[in-house]
Amino acid sequence: MVTLDVVAYLLARTIAKAENTTTEAVLEEAIRATRRDTAPRQEPEDTEAIEEIYALYPGKCPISGRSTGKCSKNKKQIATLLKTRDLQDIKDTMLSYLEDCKSSNTYIKNFGTLLNQFPEKKAAPAAPPKQVAPSQDIWDDPLYQQWKEKQQDNQ
């Protein structure tokens, strides 16, 4: 019966012959490449911005008192979010969301859920509609006067 070890050794021997190296060197390189601890870790570029956003979100919901599930995984999500959005935009949107939840007495989302389904930036409040100067009375409207005259003529 051929085991995985035998297949790995034969494959390493074949690669070693092709590269003019020893089988042991190929096996060591394969083992080193598969280990997680030897893989270079990539630190996010802007850890201060990530920490700033992370600190904005509360650990517990102010309405229900339950945990919001903040964890280190969220920092990776924030780093990903920072690639597509501006820091100030994220902060403003998050603060607006928290304020909306407090004012409407709504439970806040789990932090990971909020980051996965991050809301779009709210548009600036629309200008109030222009106030049209009301006419003195609807009965003074010329269109109404024409209609009233036609009604009287038909009688």
C-alpha cells in the first residue's frame, strides 16, 4: 500500500533531480512552506486608524446590555473596510448609526455584522421645501373663477 509519506518522498526526489539539489533540501523547503508560523505576517498599514475605529463601537449594547461581540477578527475587517472607504467617512457613518439606534431605542448590531454590512454614507439632509406664498384665498384663484363662471352659465 502506498502511503502519503511515500508519495511525498518520491515527489521530492523527482523535484530534487530536476533542480539538482538533494531530496532532503526539497523536503525541508516543503515542510517550511506549509508551516503557518514561518509564513510572513502582514500587519495592517494604519493600526492607529484601526484602533480608533475599533474604540468607537461599544462593547455592550446600551439598550439591551448584551455583548456586541467585539474581537480581534474585527480589526482585520476594519483594515479591509479602510481599503475602500475614508477614515472620516467610516467614523461619521458609525457615529451616525449609533446615534440613530440610541434615539430610536433600537438594539445595536453585532460589531462583525455591522462591518460586513456597513451602511452607505448618509446623504446630507435635503433643504426644506420652498415655501410658496399662499394666495389670499382659494376662491380668488383665476382658474376657480373660470370654472365658477362656466357652472353659472350652464344653469
